Amino acid sequence: MDDNLTHKIEITISGSYTHGAKEHSRVVMAGDGGLEHMIDAFKASLVAAGFSLETARKLDSIDS
């Protein structure tokens, strides 16, 4: 990890759905550990889990 990137956020999402097999997505993002880093990782995990980019962008309204 780069010296400026002091934190690593890992988000794993798994779920068992009635329409098929267990699904899994994982996001790993290095950064400075600040609020923007945290929100960006969560937005990426939302998209990886199947939510729309528009839904993830709603988090941009959070004031960092």
C-alpha cells in the first residue's frame, strides 16, 4: 500500500436469493481513511451488489 494510503476498506456482500444461487461481491479500496474514502467504498459496494449508479450517487449529497 502507498505511504499516503493509510487505510484499506474491504466490503463483502453475500446473499442467498430465492431465484438462484448464493451471490457474492467484494470491494477493496485503499485510501486515507477519511469520510470521502469511506463513502466512495460504500458507493462502489452498492453498485457491485446490483444497485444502480444513480442510487449510489445519492450519497454524493452527504457533506464531507
